[in-house]
Amino acid sequence: MHQRQDFPWQKRPSRRSVLCLVFFAVFVLAGEGLVHGGAAASSKSFAFGVIGDLPYSPEQEAQFPNLLQEMNDADLAFVVHVGDFKDSSAPCSDDLFTQRKALFQTSRHPFIYLPGDNEWTDCHLAKAGGYDPLERLARLRGLFFSGNRSLGRRTLCFA
């Protein structure tokens, strides 16, 4: 009988942890408007987009550019993708990674991508291509995080 092997990197952070990270980032990026408060800060609005677990299906794949366009049309400070830009059974191929990055780069807003488990820890599954998860994580880092700037046509600098 074959036992399932769990890898230490397969533990997925909770959604609560991810949301806390996003809200912390919002607080930091909002800067003076949130920190100093007062009448001047209350007159400013601040909006950002959060997406995740997209696109999974062929239908979502077809609709995803429309979602990005709707966000481009909105007055947002930035967009965060909280991971899982593919389902766990989709191939973890360089081609798919490159396609996703190209889509994310169409954002007119700074686009911050946080890798999900489907993009690297689940890549060892035969249906996802049987890749080495650590190699896929290194590939994600090289492709999406090679500099100190966010993705998108307008970027944020993290240096």
C-alpha cells in the first residue's frame, strides 16, 4: 500500500494570515493618510483590489482579462493577487507562469502577487507535471520577484 507523502512546504498558510498580511501592507502603503488621521486624512479615499484563486477553469480563463480590465477602469491604489493563479491539477509549466505574468503586467495599477500552494507545492502531483516543488518555487521567484518593483504598468518600489 502506498502512503501519501506530505512535504513540510505543503502546509498552506491560513486565509486569515494572508488577509492580515494584506491589511498590514495596506496600512504601510497608505502612509500619512492613515497614520496622521485628522480632517485631511478623512477627506481622502483609498481603495485597492484583492483577488485570488483565479483563473481556475476555462470559463474563468476567458473572463480573467475582463476582470483585470474592470480593475484597470477603477480608481485603485494597487491590486493584490493572494495566490493560486491555477488549479492544483493544471500543469506547473514555465509557459503557464509566463502567461500569468504577462496578464498581471496588463494591470494599470501596481500588481502585487503572493504565490499560492498550487503554483509550487502541488507541482509534485503527476497531474500538475510531476515537478520538483523547490525548483518551481525558485522559478516563481526568478520570474515574478527578480527586482525590487511590483508588477503592473505603474509599479511600487520595495527597496
